[in-house]
Amino acid sequence: MHYKEKQLDEVKVFKDPVHRYVRVVDQVIWDLIATPEFQRLRRIKQLGTSYLTFHGAEHSRFNHSLGVYEIVRRMVSKMEEHESWNKEERLVSLCAALLHDLGHGPFSHSFEKVLSLDHEKFTKRIILEDTHVNQVLKKVADDFPEKVAQVIEKTYSDQAVVSIISSQIDADRMDYLLRDAYYTGVSYGQFDMERILRVMRPTDEQIVIKSTGMHAVEDYIMSRYQMYWQVYFHPVTRSSEVILTKIFQRVTHLLDQGYPFKEEPKLLIPLFREPIYLADYLDVDESVILYYFQRWQTEDDAILRDLCLRFMNRNLFKYIEFDPIQDEDKLVQLQHLFLEAELDPLYYLVVDSSSDLSYDVYRPGEERVPIYLQMPSGQLKELSTHSVIVEAITGRTREDHKLYFPADAIRLINNQALQDKINELLHYR
Amino acid sequence: MHYKEKQLDEVKVFKDPVHRYVRVVDQVIWDLIATPEFQRLRRIKQLGTSYLTFHGAEHSRFNHSLGVYEIVRRMVSKMEEHESWNKEERLVSLCAALLHDLGHGPFSHSFEKVLSLDHEKFTKRIILEDTHVNQVLKKVADDFPEKVAQVIEKTYSDQAVVSIISSQIDADRMDYLLRDAYYTGVSYGQFDMERILRVMRPTDEQIVIKSTGMHAVEDYIMSRYQMYWQVYFHPVTRSSEVILTKIFQRVTHLLDQGYPFKEEPKLLIPLFREPIYLADYLDVDESVILYYFQRWQTEDDAILRDLCLRFMNRNLFKYIEFDPIQDEDKLVQLQHLFLEAELDPLYYLVVDSSSDLSYDVYRPGEERVPIYLQMPSGQLKELSTHSVIVEAITGRTREDHKLYFPADAIRLINNQALQDKINELLHYR
Amino acid sequence: MHYKEKQLDEVKVFKDPVHRYVRVVDQVIWDLIATPEFQRLRRIKQLGTSYLTFHGAEHSRFNHSLGVYEIVRRMVSKMEEHESWNKEERLVSLCAALLHDLGHGPFSHSFEKVLSLDHEKFTKRIILEDTHVNQVLKKVADDFPEKVAQVIEKTYSDQAVVSIISSQIDADRMDYLLRDAYYTGVSYGQFDMERILRVMRPTDEQIVIKSTGMHAVEDYIMSRYQMYWQVYFHPVTRSSEVILTKIFQRVTHLLDQGYPFKEEPKLLIPLFREPIYLADYLDVDESVILYYFQRWQTEDDAILRDLCLRFMNRNLFKYIEFDPIQDEDKLVQLQHLFLEAELDPLYYLVVDSSSDLSYDVYRPGEERVPIYLQMPSGQLKELSTHSVIVEAITGRTREDHKLYFPADAIRLINNQALQDKINELLHYR
Amino acid sequence: MHYKEKQLDEVKVFKDPVHRYVRVVDQVIWDLIATPEFQRLRRIKQLGTSYLTFHGAEHSRFNHSLGVYEIVRRMVSKMEEHESWNKEERLVSLCAALLHDLGHGPFSHSFEKVLSLDHEKFTKRIILEDTHVNQVLKKVADDFPEKVAQVIEKTYSDQAVVSIISSQIDADRMDYLLRDAYYTGVSYGQFDMERILRVMRPTDEQIVIKSTGMHAVEDYIMSRYQMYWQVYFHPVTRSSEVILTKIFQRVTHLLDQGYPFKEEPKLLIPLFREPIYLADYLDVDESVILYYFQRWQTEDDAILRDLCLRFMNRNLFKYIEFDPIQDEDKLVQLQHLFLEAELDPLYYLVVDSSSDLSYDVYRPGEERVPIYLQMPSGQLKELSTHSVIVEAITGRTREDHKLYFPADAIRLINNQALQDKINELLHYR
């Protein structure tokens, strides 16, 4: 089936610091960018609270979404040099790339956890329900929104298309590694994307990598590994995520209790009950959240007030290493001592765990598709069978656990003996 | 007089994409960064609405302020190699650098214009009144806040200190050119800052430039020129500024009229009457403004609603060139036609003018201090007498005028003849 | 006429630090790169003796020639989007780009001056006479070598093709500015080439620039201006060029005199008499020259020996500013004193002048073609009528004169009074 | 003992593309750079024949040596913040850094192999025998040359000094990875050197790394791994090294045979007999070698002529993978067939092996000193016990074997059957 691929009269160009230029040639892409649903992504930061650790990381999901689109645009134009690529898939690929993050809410990590929301479901709803985005997509074909949603859900028939949007070496990851490295200023996220694009080859099942490009892929996987541990799981960022999560948890509790807010979170309340209307979901962005936090700095509830003051003024929790097995007793002891000190351990003594699996081969019951190298003979070999470096980290889950607590509040405990006991257990000077 | 320059036990380092690292060695700087007043700058964008033109430009004044501090830190350590520099001025220079933008409000350009506020006065007040910043500064010496404020006001006795913070080649400009170029992704803002720092020499009156560094300074002035016209005065950014200004103007009008807001701008109202309390001023950041705009998309007042929808969804005004003298009649005609079409020309037909003087020599009654080159003989020569390129733009004010209007609303005018008349006058297809 | 544009089975890619990748798709380009005449350019430095000032600038003309080819390849693929571009011109453009510097000799500036050679004539001869390059070009068509030569000579019928290879904004200049900046490490040579390529438009007469790209062109012209004065005319580089020139001059003199060389410059002798055979010209590269210099460090002739020792060990002449009119008498006096001190002023007291015209409009009798902006109306306007900055430097020739001399040799003059007199006149400490 | 650390009146600055600036503050460093022995390094390429694969890699050992000096200068100024560093070691560290590669000959890899020379011995001789370098060093103290030589030999008493010049994470490696990546244009050599310098801590035995910097070190080790396999061991570069080695081998043979050269290698002959005089060794640089190659393109000896033509015109050997055990028989067969085809297998059928051990822990009898992390407790832990990635490659020697042959010459074998047999065994199309 041929889609209507209406081209713009003149290529539109966005200046982009990572890819230099983002080029738009299709009317539908131009129109999607102009929708309120897509513009809303300007008000949601790509890296959540990471800007509290890396002050440069203030970029939005709008910024990243354009980047993913641009990578896919370049990928597709390379794919079109190969017969095994279906040229009909161009537009669906571009739209899925642009829209893949559309359903993200504010500070989505913590927000979703507490409210049990799933941004992927909202991405799908924004594409399929009655939205500006849906109207634009429908102009291409009636079933076009459905197809775009399928690509993002990974259920689309052409798995090569799915794999350029989501796989272990997809446009999403490539953009965020490069972009987050650029904005934070760390040197780890660099790899030679241009070379990777040049060695990608479409097969029926997925995109594979010409074996001569193996080293560029190794470099990409190492970048990913480093970015996870140096940036995404930075313990200070996790401290701010802990506080954020605890604010949302406290608000949930206060709403349950019928607490009389000075500033009631009018825009949040509809998200606490089923069904959630899309319009209500789309109303809540990070400005809205920050507005409430701003206001709650003067609420009567001491915990909500304190946590909001901490978040707004970046007065974060400190941390120590925590071993979930060995330190279990210690945690229980600390919980008792915190209660004694009138610091609610539910909010003020928090274990946070990060874990990452940098790369994996296929395992039954798992959805990860391994990266395949295409040998000169045409044969496909899974990456870790060829790369010493990748083999080393394949399937290895790395974990890190930390215990977070408010060092300043502990210093203010009047009972010196109690304070000393706590500090001794925390080994924190 | 010797200040207490308490050093940190260990240098604290911020990763910065522009200067690679920002280093903090003084306790007072560390404490200033931690104040709520300084953290608030994270919620105010460095380039206001420019992110609607250059999607990468989402960085905050917090980000920039750290950068200016870092440049001054490096400058001062170079200055200290020269006898004519007074080593006592180190700490006051660093604090003034860090705090120079402290009083900026949200989207300050438009906001200040409509509300007749002056961010420089608020910077001074935050430093001198009862704030966390003031407390931190006072720990150095009782008169220290006053001195920091004087440097920022340019009334400080040691004019060499003033000139590193504000002059035609100061740390503020150097940081914003480099930083704004980095975040927008344009190539124009580059110049060799390291070389400029190396050729700066302190004199009693100001910082001068060793003549061998003239070309680096030329390059800096060209960068400034290009950034103004390519980024800061970009016509699309000005379109969003026009809409922003008009929103603030409409809100002022509605408050005057006693209009019954669905969402009353509680946090803004205290800024509309004298005296303005500092705490009220500090409560308003860009999240607060965006929260109101978000809410006002459903207000009853058609103009406020429309303008907020436009801003939030980046549905901006279009523009044509406008000659303030030649096109005066045309403007009057258009105003009549707009009224006829029920488009209030006060809000929907707006002339916006930008003008810039890239570099100037000293002129009586003006505060601009020219840049001096120090010749091998020790003699000082004003830059434009030596540089052909700088001479070319010295004292030349460049202006640009544009007329902004809602092309989409004009297309919806029912009366076709009226619509055609307007479009003919606008020469806009 | 259709040329045979034989494509390679697979695109060949060179890693290039400036353009990231150089791509070769045509068999003829691949074959030209493999010829001995083109490979010889690896043994000729792009910036002659500049590496004695900027140690990073050790790159060859081979390196630059690939870069010019790559820029033209990208330009042509942009041009092909416009109807006014003749697609037949692709291959001739690429070949002319690759080969435009083919006739350069070792350290060509000084070498050509002393030997009265003209590298452009040799470029033409290598293309047209019996060479590997000629054989490769002939495979395309019998008259193809002639056409390529015409483009380089600027006599080709299609002036749009000529203007992409040589004009005031051609691929040659764009590559060398970017490349020389990269290798020297200076920050001046940066400009947004990608943007310039995007705003280039072919007309029958030449390539013009869409007016929206004016600022990128301004930036390019400023880069050129800065690179000339900061890098190409650096006084230390000119000192090494002076010595080089004097070596060639001395060798000419000694050959004339029948001086019995310990190491006779066998490979140079054929270049001192007419006719010069191409094979002899091609035999001489910078290794050959340096080999002779190496050997001549132990020649009996004191001047040749001294100059070669100076060049090889970078023991250069010092310099002072020199005003050709005002300082004429002084020069004559110095010449007498040098003779008295037994320092031959012909070799040891040298005035060197540099001058540059950064940009010019058309002037009768001159071959410079101005840069035209294409206004939205389609009308062409000469650049300096629109750009304040370019206007400032248009037609202004900037000159610099210096007097070079061996400060160390002067310090060794036994007659102290004579030494003092010389130093007084030189004002050199 | 206090050395005379004479400072320059003014810091001298070299523009460097990798470190931005190289700063010289000591008279002795300035004087060392000016010696003929150090200037000679300008005529020896850092990466030997790699420029035939990566055209950008034309940089010299002079270039790199300045870079190593600059890194050590920065390192030492960091070390001086720590008490455990002996400030007396500054000057010896800087001199050893600058001079560590002084003894390299032209294309040293192949040259040394055939002539059984050892550049490290020549470095020592240049420092200790009667040279300009020795004179400059002696001005510091009589035993200073000896100390500098000891650092380079790794026998110096203060092993911390040795470890900054040569260890598994030394200034030499850091500079060459960054510099070779810059000049080749590959993206692999990047790592955050500034961070590594900041986390280095001196101990009595060696320099260790603060554990918070582990990830930067991981990144450095990965860079090294990638640069070895992507750049240094590139099969095309190895092809040119094979030819180079074979030229030197043939020349040795012809000299032994008393072959009557048209152009006798006068400057090489003294290097074929013991003892080698230092002056003779220093006379031979890459220009000299290339001069001979240039001339030998017309020698009567067919093998020498052919190999020189190949090298000068980059007409290299092709290659196939080779398994030293499995393919042994095949090699013997091929040798017979080559003889039959009158292609001397000694020169035209060459196995080349590369192997690298990216990182290793200490093993008895080996000189590699492992990298230690300094934990917050002060305890030292060997890097691979903490880093999953480094553990993966620790002690693993990676090898690669290739068989090189002249595909073009094989195509010219008249006997078709013989040609087919050879090609079949080579599996080369």
C-alpha cells in the first residue's frame, strides 16, 4: 500500500547541537511537531532530576525526540540503498521515531512509580485517541496511527522497522547517549554513530551490523555502560529521585487522608482515579509539578513541606553503601532509632537500588534481541561470540544499593546519645 | 583589610560542558551556590524564549552563573601574576561574578517591560536584604555584601574589578557567547577565550589587552556581533517575546478591570503594587508563569486564552519587514482593518524593533568603557584605532524592525474582501 | 555528451579528521588517487614551513586535495537539486577538485620564486602530458583531460563549475581554512561550511548565495582574514621562508659559479634549464630537498652551510617592523654595516612583505569574481552592499613589512662598536 | 639537592591542537627544544607508515614529544599539591618526558628490526654522550643527564617519577592515544585526561588512582584497546610496514653482495657496522630514507626497484587471514608455487603477526606495573579486581596473523594454471 508522502515545498531545518541539523522533508512530520501534544515535551526534561547533579543537563524530551527522528531519517536513507529494505516503511519509521516518547509524564521515573502509571500506554493512547497527533497521522491513512503505535509497541509486522526504534542498538539509545553526554559535558557518551549507520544492514528479522563495524559497536556498548554508571545512576541524582518519590508518596497519603491543602493539587487529582482521561494526563507537565512544590514549601504538613523545601533548594539526602543482605539488621535498628528521633523512616531512611544489564544475548522468555554481526560470508554471528569486550559484560547484571538519609536533620537531633548511635550505625561523619 | 578566605577541605568540581570543569575552592562560594536564591536560577532560562527557535537552548541562568564565576576564577588567577592586581579583590570578584544575575525574573525581558521592574535592583536587594545570600556574604565581613553589590552596580572603588564583571569584554559576555553557542549549536560564538585570558593585564582603571592578543579580541567581537543577529534577535524568538509581552499586558489589563479569573494569578498580584516584597518576587519563577499559562488556555477572556494557547503550543505570529518612517501610514491603515476584523491591533499587530551597538569607543554621557590595547611600549591604544575590523563596526548601531501578526487568524476572517485587503498590505502569502 | 561514469562496486571511504569521511564512488577518482603523481603530494606539505611555527601543521597537499574533492562532491550533490545545474558537469568538477594542486613543488612558495616556476603550468602539464593521471582521465573521454585542465585554468565554458573550484568562496579555500585551523590548532578557521553548502545556488555564470546565508559567509570571510594574519603570514613562518629562499638563491649562485659541491644537487639541476622535463620536475619532493639540506650542513661554502644549519635546526632570523618608505635610509646604512661586519646583506638582511586583500568587488582588469547574494526576489546583490562587516574590508589591502636578520650572528661580531651601531639601528635588544 | 631551575622571563607558549597550549617556563626545556637532536624529531613521523592508511596521520615525534612534556607538566603541578610528592623531581620529570623518544630512527619499527638497533639505547646515548642535549642538561647539574637517562630507563630511584613517564597509565600513552586519534580522525582515542590527572596520587612506589576516578581509567584502557586494533595494527598499515621491512632487508642483502648501487646509501652504510657513531645515526631521518627510495625506483635490482616503487606510490600488498598452525602446509605450498612463478617468497609472501596485551596485573619476571586504585580507606587495590571491564581483558593477549602478497604481480603470472593454483590457495579474488 502506498501512503501519501506529501513533501514540504522546502526542507525545514532545525539547528541541533548534536546532529548539527535536523531535516524535515515530510508534511506529516512538520505537522506532528506542531501539535500541542508534541510541544508539551518541551516541558518535560529528558533526564528528570539529573540537572541537580549535572547542571548542564536541562534538555527536554522534545530535544531528544527530534534527535531520534533525525537518526532514523539518516538510517532509513542508508537502508534504502539495500534491496532487503522495504521502502514503504519510511514514513512509519520516521513517525514512530518522533513520537516514541510522547506519553512521558513529568519526572516520569518517580511519578509513574508512585501513581502506577505507564508512559508507554499513554504514548499509545495519544497516538490512537482523539488528539491532534492522531488527526495528523490519519491524514496519511486510516490505519496509519495503528501502525505507528505497533512499531512503538514492538508488535509491528516488519521487525526490521521495530529494531531501528527499539533494540539493543537503536536510534533512541544512540541519540540519548550522544545527547546526554553533550549536555552533561561528560566525555563517555562518544561513539562513531556515522560509522554505525554505515555498517547497518536490513534483514527480514532485524537490522544487523556488517562485521567490519564491530569495533564501533563495541565502543557504543562501552559508552552505554559508562553513561549508566557515571550519569544515569549517579548517587546524587538518585538522592533527588528519592526525595521526589517521597513527595509523591506523601501527597498520595495526604489526599487519602483528606488533608486540607492550602494549595490543592487540582491538576493531579484526576490522575489518582480510574479512568484517567487523556486531556487530564496531558495537562500535567513539569512546570505544574514545580508550581505545586513551590507552593507546598509553606504547607502545614511538616513532611511534605520539608521534602519540597529540600527538592526546590537542592538540599538532598546523603548516602552510604548498603548491602541488602548483610545490612538488613542494621536497617531495622536504624528504623527504630529514626522513629525514636521522630524522623519517619518511611520518608527519611530509604534504600535505593540501581541495576543494569549492559548487553545480553537472547534468553528464553526475554524480549532482548541480541546484536548480530554479518560476516563477509553473509552468515550472522551474535556479537558477544566475536567481541572479547562485549563477551565480558554480556549477561552480567551490575547492581548498586545505597541507603539515603538527611544528614542535616540527624545533626539536629536533640538527644546526643541517640544522634551518636545513629551516626555510628551510618558510619557517616 | 584581610577577608576571611575560608577554603574547602577539598576542591569541589562541577562538570561543565563549556569550561569542562567549574572549580570551587572557597567555602563562601560553595555556600552561596547552596542558597535558595541561587538555586532559584535553575528555574529561569538563560535565553528566555529562544528555545522556541533553537530547541537546544534550554539552559538556565544557574548554568550561566556558574560559568561566569569560573571564568572570573581563571582570570583572577592570571591577574595575580601581575603586581598591579590587588590580591585582596579575589573573593569580592568571585562573589560578584557568581551573583551578577541573581535578580532576574522569569522571561525577564518581557516581564520587566510590562511590570516596570528592574532585575538589577532586585539583584542588589537580594544581596543586601535579609536573605540566605546576605547571611553567607556577611560571614566574610559586615561590609562584604555592600562591596559585592557595588561591583555589580559598577560603583566599586577598584574599577579593574568592575571591568572583569562588566565591560565590553567581560566574563559575563564571554560566558554567554560560548554557552549560548554551545547550547543552540550555532558555530558563531566561538573565540579563543584561553588566549584572551592570557593577554589580559590589570591596570588601575580597568583590564587592558596586550596588543599581541588583538586578533583574539577581534574574533570575540565578531562572535558577539554574529550571536546578536543570528541568535538573540532571531525574528522567531522575537515573535514569541511579542506574544509573551502581550500576555503580561493582557493580564495587567484584566486585573485592572477586576476580571474574574478561573485561575487567579495569586503569586503575580503582589508584583503589581508597591512596595514589592522580596519574598514575593522570589516566589515567581518560570514554572509558576508556565503553570498560569497552562491554566489560562481555558479562560473565558478570548485574547488571554488565545495568546496562552499560542505560547504553549508554539503557534507564533508571522512577520514582515517594517520601516518605521516609510510604513507609518500602512500601519495606521492596518490597525483600522484589524479593528474591522475584530482583531484587537493592540495585541495582534505589533511592531518589534531590535538594535545593537556591537562595540563603541567612549562617548561623553555614556557608560561604555572602550577596550584598550597595551602596546609593547606600555602605551594604551583604543582597540578600533588598531583593528580595521573593529573600526568598521565601532559606533554603528544596527537596527531591525518587524511587524508581527497572526497569519492563521487573518486566514479565518469571514469577510473575504477585508481579508484580501489586509493580506495585500502585508504582502504576505 | 555523456561521460562514462563508472561506479565502484562499493563506496570507498577515507577517514578524514576535518570532514569525518571522504567518500569515493567513481572508478576514475579511485584510480586518480592511486597514481604516482597524486601520491607524490604526500611528500609536499600543505603549509610549507609553517610547521616551524605551528608544530601541528605537518599535513600534506595530499591530505588537502582529498578534502577539496570531498567538499566538491557534497556541493555537487546539493547543486543537483537545482535545475540550473548541468548534471553532466559532475565528474569534471570532481576531477578538477582532486587535481587542482597537482603541480605544486616542494616548499612551493620560495622554490617557485627563485626558480621562476609556476605550479599552475605544471598542474596543466601533468594532466595533459603522458602521465598516469592523463591515462586515467582519458579513459573517460579523449577530451576529458583538456576539460579538467580548463576548469583549473578557469577557462572552462561552464563558469559555475569554475566558481566552485576557484572563486572568492570556493571549495579550495573552504577546505584549507578548516584544515589548516584543525592542524595548527588555532580557533580562527571555523565557519559553518554545511550551512554555506546548503545556501549555494547555481546560476549560469557562477554559484551564488541565498541571502539568508549571508551571516555564514561573513563568518567565512572573517575566518579567512584571521587565518591569513594569524597563521599564513606569521612572522616566524616568514623568517623560515626567508631562509629557504636564500638557500635556493645561494644554490643558484653556486651552480652558476661552478662551485664544487660535496653533494651535488643532481635532482635539482634539470630544473634550472629549459625545457624542464615533467619527469624531472616530479622527481623533486620535500624529502629530496631536505636530503640536500641535510648534506649541505657540511659544505665548504659558509653561507650555504650556515643557512642549511639554520633551517634544519630551526635557528631562524629575528625581525623588526620595517616601513619601506621611511626606513629606506636605515636599510642602506645597515647594508653598509653588514658588509663591514662580513655578513653578506643579500643573505642576511632581508625585507619581507606580506599583503592580502581579503575580499573585493569586481574591478576592471581584475579576475576576482565578487560573491553575490540571491535575494528572495531572485535579484542578485553583491555581498559588500549588504554586509557591514564585509564592506569594511572590501578592497582594503593590508600590508606588513618586516626586516629579517640573524641576531645571533650579530652578537658574534668582534668589533663591539660596529655591533652596537647595528643593534642601535635595529632597536633590537 | 637543589637544581638550578632557571625560569624564562616570560612563559613561552606553543599552540597545540590536542592540549590547546604547551607552556614552557624553564630555560632548560626551552634550550632542549632548540637542540638539533630534538629538532630532528620533526623529520620522523609519530606513526611511521600509518599515513598510508589514515591520510591525516602525518604528525611527527616532535609533535608528540611536546605533548608528553605538557601532560607531565600538568601532572607535576597536580602532584605538588600532595605532600608525598618530592618537589625536587619536577625538572627531571619534565626533561625525561620531553626526551623520552629522542633516539627513534626513521620508520623505527621496521628499521630497527632489520638493522638490529634499539632506539632506547640511542636515546640514552644522545642524553649522555657529547651532544647539544647533553650540554643543555649539564648546565643544571653534572649528574643531571644521568638522572634523566635513568628515568627513561626506569632505573631511577624515585619510582613515582618513573611511573608518570612509563607505566600502564603514563603521559606517553595518554598523549599518543589522544594525538593519534586527533590526527587520524578516529573517534576511539577519547578519554577524560583532565579527570585522570585530577585523581592521580603520588605514593613512594608509583602513581595511583583515587578510586572515584576508576571509570575514567576504564575509558582510557578501552581507548587504548581500540586504538591498537583500529589504528596501530590496521592491516593496510602492516602491509606498508611489510614492504618497508623488505626494502631494508633487500638493501642489507645487496650491500653484503657488493651490489653496485646507482645511488649508494652513503648515509646508511655506517649504521651497518659496529660501532655506530652517534653523529652518523642522527644524520638519518625519514627524508633521507625517502630520498633513497625515490632514487631506487630506477635501480637495476628488480626486487629493490619494485619494492621502492610500491612504497612510494602506495601500491601495497594484499592480505588474507592466516592461522600459523593450521595454515603452515599451505604456506609451504605457496612458497613453492611462488618460486615457480619467479616471485621470491622471501620478499613476496610474508606472514605478519600483531599481538597486544591491553592491560595486565603483575606477573613474576615481567616489568609491567599494574594500576592501583586508592580506596577511601587509603588501601590500594589492583584495578582489575574492581573493574568488570578491565578484568575482562586483563592478561588476555590478542593476536592477529595475516599473509601478505602482491595481488597485482600474481595476476601477471603468465602460466595461467600456476596463477589459478596460487589464487585458489589464497582464496583471493
